[in-house]
Amino acid sequence: MDPAVARNIAHQSHARQRNRFGEPIVEHVERVAAAVGIEDRAVAFLHDVLEHSDTPPDELISLGLTVNELAALDLLTRAPGEAYELHALRIAHAIGAPGRLARRVKLADLDDHLGHASLPDNVPPYAWARIHLLAVQARRAEQPRQTAAARVKRG
């Protein structure tokens, strides 16, 4: 999917929503998308859409979402009642191109969450999830794909 189309969908889908940090979800989505390579950007823009809006997968497909992108979004979407740890492990151990894509986007998502100066008491175990995702990337010799700005920001 064209990242510009994905960005528009994300802004429409999350127009007035706020996250657990009290900030607009679209600000978080923009930071996550900026932290990944261009080939991952559409999924980064959409990573919260299926979980936090009424936007159906069929609509995303009709607007150009690929099979691999949809599979990655399915991985990134936490099912109702699914424990956060199980959700993170599902992404960590997913196989193929959708698994690699989902891991890159989820790491950018986790890095953004962990980048807050203080975390509320009710946050999921983001640091734990990040460790597991990075371990799988290392074991599979996957190279994270980030923008130049993200590489500079992280040192």
C-alpha cells in the first residue's frame, strides 16, 4: 500500500483517539512510521487501525494493502482477551516476510512507548517484549530496517 494512503487511513481512523499516555494516537503512529524504512511505513501507519477502529480489513485491501502487509497487521493486532505477553511472542516467533515486517514495526512501536519520560502503572511489559523481539531478530540474523533519522536518534 502507498504510505500516503495508509497515513490518511490512520488519521481518519484515529482522529480523536488518545492512548494510555493521554496523547493523540496519530502522534504515536507518526513517530512509529518515521522510525521504520519506507518499505515498512504503510504497516507502521496502520499498526493500530484494526485493533482500535472500525476500519475493516477488506477496505484496506481495496485501497492497496498487500497480502504480506495484511498478514503483518493481523500479527500486530492483539485479539480481545489475548495476554500481552502471548501477543508479543506471537509476533516474535512469526515466520516469513509478514513476521519480519511485524517485528520491525513492533520494535518501533515499543521504542516509542518506552521513550516516554515516565510510564503509567498500567502499561504492558514493553521492555520484556522488546527483549524477546530483538532476541528472535538476532537468532534469525534479521537486520532491522530503520530510517537514517531513527539510526541517528538511537545512537
